[in-house]
Amino acid sequence: MDWVILIASGVLEAVWASALGASNGFKRRGPTLLFLVAAPLSLVGLGLALATLPTGTAYAIWTATGASLTVAWAMLRGHEAVSVPKILLIVGIISCVVGLKVIA
């Protein structure tokens, strides 16, 4: 169950990071409110997962999940350039996360 919480927390990290970027310096209400809800929930989930998972592994998976999804979302929305090398590097990050799960 802690792995599910950890991955969900990584997804929430992507949500708050994207909302933070869309908030325009906290000037836009909707994205700012989404950031204010998603950020603490993401950290709470990480904290809960750390009860049974090694800190280094959990933190690496949390940040890699959030970073990969943030970049993917930005590319899907047209806010970031799409390129084969970038996609291959994101696949590499995801492969490392899977590898950490397998050996953890």
C-alpha cells in the first residue's frame, strides 16, 4: 500500500508543480488554490510512505515520478518542446524508478 501512496504522491507533485507554473506568481486564483491543496497532500503521502520504505529510494521515486509527469504534461500542452532525446531520457527516468521498485 505504501508504494501506491508513494506513486500517488509523485503524481500530486506533478500536479502542484504544474499548478505553480500556471499560477503566474500566485496571481491566478485557480492554479494557486490547486497548488495549495496538492503540495501538502503530496508531502503527507511521501511522509506516510516513508514509514516503511527507505528514505533514499522513496524520495528518488517521488521526485522522478513528479518530474517525469510534469515534463510529459508540459509537452502534451505544448508548453515544452517535444523531441526524441527528451522522450528517451524520460523513459530512462521511468526505467530507473521501476528498477528501484524491483530491487527495494
